Amino acid sequence: MSEPTTTDQETLPGTEKDPADWVTGDEPMTGAQASYLSTLATETGDQVPEALTKAQASELIDELKSRSERVEG
């Protein structure tokens, strides 16, 4: 019997790239990032700067997720 395959990035070694290394990291954050940051900021009582890059938004999402009571991990 063969092992099941997975595409879950968290379980594949080397698939998570540091936002500082993203080719498009200097582009403006996406609408999805802005929306998620708004939700997380409301939950954590923080304010989100308006002009973030994709990389900055990703790092802030990780930070706010770690402080949100609703989001685990």
C-alpha cells in the first residue's frame, strides 16, 4: 500500500518561504490580506497601517493571528 500524498504546505518541508524573500513582496497587499488584517485587528484591538506591502501584510497577519483568541496556531 502506498503512502497518501498531500499538498498541504505546512506538511511539506521547504514549501514555506520567508516573506522577505518573495519576488512580489514589495507589491501592495492584496484585498484578501487587507480584509483579513481588518478582521484580526478588530479582534486584537490593533490598527493596521494603510500602505503595507504583501510581505509586510503577511508578517502582520502572522503576528495578529498569534494574539487572536479565535485563531489557533
